[in-house]
Amino acid sequence: MHPFRAAIEAGDLPGALALLAEDVVFRSPVVFKPYQGRAAVAPILAGVARVFEDFRYVREIGAAGARDHALLFEARVGNRHLEGCDFLHTADDGLIDEFAVMVRPLSAAAALAEAMKAQLAGG
């Protein structure tokens, strides 16, 4: 099991953040421009932890020790069920330097965008 998955499943947000490189590049499913740096990603992951309901990883693709992993998940945002995938790339130092998230369907991605907008605005 990838350490990021283990941390998220344990509800250990600080542990998950510690696995990100200081200069990690995060690609959101709802924002065009990538976020750069652990400090920029921290509030996003904290917001997602509050927004996603019934979150669970359902599959992991990537061999132990591989630099690339895909973590497939399911969750709800309000009454919208979504499926998604966390794509992780690990650098030579063992930290995640690239992190991209994709979700479907479009109606769930729109609900996620609205919920995250409220979270990041302090609402």
C-alpha cells in the first residue's frame, strides 16, 4: 500500500502532507492552473477531507517501489456520487513531487468545485 494512501485512510492529514515534496506540483480536477508547493496544497487537502463524504480508496495501481501510482477512489459531495483517481509521482528522495486528481462525472466535479470554493473562502 502506498504510504499516502495509508495516511489518508488513517485520517492522518499531517502524515499525508509530510509525504509531499516542498515544491510539489498539484493539478486539481477543477482548476486550470496547477498549485505549487506543499503550503499551497495543505489547505486544499484539508478542505477535501471536509467536503468528501464516504471517501474510500477502491484500488491501487503501481508496484511496490514504483515511482508512479494511481489510487482510485469513490466519495460523495452532497447528493453527488463521484469516482476519482489520485495520480502520484515520487521523486528520487521518496517524496511526492507530482500529484494530479481527476474526478467524474461532470456533475460531481461541479459540486466539488462549488464545495471547495466555499471551503477555501472560509465558508
